[in-house]
Amino acid sequence: MPTAKVTTKGQITIPLEVREALGLKPGTKVMIFKDAAGNFILRPRTGSIMDLEGCLAGYDVPKTDEEMNELIHRRAAELDAATKSDARMRSDGEAA
């Protein structure tokens, strides 16, 4: 499992394996957000706002910023869960 160390300035170097898997190139911006379960998720910030068209189809239309943020986080968590394998991690960080 890739790991990174935080510097005194709060910076990390993302391991090569992770950069390659996410398609990160120098200068790529990343988004970090918290899902409903409290896990932090790192995603490359790519594409256009227009790519989001229709991504909330089938959901109730949010009426507040808070509702919108919750809906976005819920949908992102669903997409994240869909990409995870069924492998479980042991407490020592190795696959079970």
C-alpha cells in the first residue's frame, strides 16, 4: 500500500503508483473531500463543469447549499464504492 509523509509545511509527495492510477501530471489540481462515512477521497480535478450535466438525475432537487453538498458527497461516495475491490485490509495494512 502506497504511503506518503507529511512535511512541516503540510505537503506530501503523492507516490508514483497513485499518480499513475489517477492520471496525475505535474500541475494537475486535485480535489479532496470527505464522504458520508468520514473517509477522505482524492480525485483529479479534470474536465469541465459541463461534464456534470445529468449527474444528479433521479435525485430530488436540492434547495440549499447544504443539501447540494450532501447530495454531491453521497453521489461521489457511490461512485467511489463502485470502483473499490472486495479485498479487505488487515490492521497492518496488508490485504487480507
